[in-house]
Amino acid sequence: MTVGLTDQAPRQGMWWIGLFLVIAVLVAIRAGIGEGMGRVYVQTESTSYAPVTGDEGRVTWSVVAEGTAGAATIERELFRTAGQYRAAEAASPGQQAIRMSWDRTIGLWLAAFFTLAVFSFLAGDNPAYKFTESIVIGVSAGYWMVVAFWETLVPKLLANLAPDMVKAWCMPNLEGGLFHLDALIPLGLGIMLLSQLTPLGRHVGRWPLAFVIGTFAGLKMVSHVESDIIEQVRATMLPLVVVGDDGSFAVWASLRNMLIVVGVLCTLAYFVFSVEHKGAVGRAARVGVWFLMITFGSAFGFTVMGRIALLAARFEFLFIDWLWLIDPKGDRGMTVVATLVSCIVDMT
């Protein structure tokens, strides 16, 4: 058995290498057809802003003509299509107004690689999927660490401990500028929490963990009581007979309210275990089971449809933005099929 497993690992590795080579050959063939694939074009747009002092000394920035004295110019890159680039080249060969962006093009190809690597998990675990999983986790952790630093540590901790330094460093609009003594408490808890990284200081880190867990539980308990109990009960207090603005009987609105009230009561009857489910209680509980199954089915269907929408978006990215196989908006002016047909016509 050991020999069989040892022989299976190299064979599986060769299978994945062969699959990647086949994909690479197909992509290379596609890149050589027509105008290629997977390129991002941009156009730089410059906008000048100048400070204008209004009433009460309030300063606002307004758009002014380029070259105005004291104005600040901001440049941004706007996405352009391959068709717009081709039209600009036809009008003025060698123009630089619309150009290919190398960094965005490389990002497009990396996104395509990671998408295919995630899809490869359908055939089993493999090195490409593991590499992509590590990249996603690492990038997510780094991103949220930066967000927490700039949105939590700097404005809520450092700005209260050293307001003048923070205002001169990164927050020129910081108001107040007073030292808050109570900010030393979260600073001390944060330092104690970092002691979890050392084996000798783990017992010190239990105190801030207990404080965080207790505070979080208390806040969530209040929010859940308001949203899951009070608001749910309030939403169930509905009139069973609805009268319209003209005084007429609203049939569908009344039926809807009746269905909601009956569904809530029957579902609650199903979860009453202190009374045996017989007679009227048993019939109400069985009706409550139907309401539960319909609710769970709708929630599951909604979740599946959301995942299918994400899958469709990934396929659109691969076929439209990367491979250029289809052109639903007519941005490029010629699809791969039209290119192949024209090549065949030219050859014949």
C-alpha cells in the first residue's frame, strides 16, 4: 500500500503539470488570433481645482481651467475599450492619449490565473489552489490590518493620546486637540493583548480577551433583543382586517396579514415542547413545520442564486475581459468568431 501511494503522488503531479501545459497552449493560441486578448487601455484625465473662500470663511475647492494660479491638478486614469484605442490609432497613429496600461494588464492576468486556480479545486486539491488560498488569506489579513490601523488606532487612540502629532502627521482636519487620559486604558489593554505572542505572557493576555468577549457579548445581546425580539413582535402586530383609503375592504392585504399571524403562531406552537403535540396543538405544529420548510427552502434558494450570480460574474470576467471571446457591448468592434471567419475568408 505504501508503494502504491508513493507511485500515485508523482503520477498526480505529472497530471497537473500536463493540464497546466494544455491550458497554457490554448491561451497562447488564443492570444495569437486577431488582436490578441487580455489588455487594459486607459486614458489620463487632468482636472484642476482652486480654493474658493465663501461665507463664514469656509473654503471649498472648485473646478477651474488648467494652468490657473494656485490651482491643484489631479490626474486619474479612465478605462477605455479596445475599440476606442483602435479608433484613436486610426485617427492618429502613435498617439499616447489612449494607451495600454501594463500594471492593470498584469493585474488582469493575475486575476484570471487566480480564478482558474480556484476552479481547479473541482478536480481535487492541488498546489495551484493551495497557493491561491494562501494569497487570498494573506492579502485579506494585510488589508484588514491596514484598515484597522488607519480607521481605529490612528483616529481613536493616537489622536486622543498625541493630538498635535497626529494632526501634523496625517489628520489636518482633526478638531479638539486635547489629551484624553482615559485613552490609556485601551492602550494598556492592547499592550497586554500583544503579550499573547510570548509563551511567558499568555496569562496576562487573558484579561483583555475577557474584556473584549464580555463587551462584545453585552452589545450583541442588546442588539439581538431589539432586532430579533422587539422588532419581530412589533412586525407581527398586524390588523387582520385591512381597510383601504377609500373605506373599501382590502382583500389581499388582509390575507397577507392573516397568513403572517397564523404562520408565527403555528411556528411557535411547534417549539412548545412542554405540551404534547396532540389535537389542536399538534395540528398547529404540523402547519408550523410547513412554514419552517418553506422558509428554509427560500433561504437556501436565495443563497444558491447568490453563489450562481458570483459564478456567472467570474465566467463573464474570463470570457469578456480576459479571453475576449464575446463582446456583448460591442466595445471591441470584432469578436473572435468574426476574426476567425475573416481569416478563413482571406485564406480562401
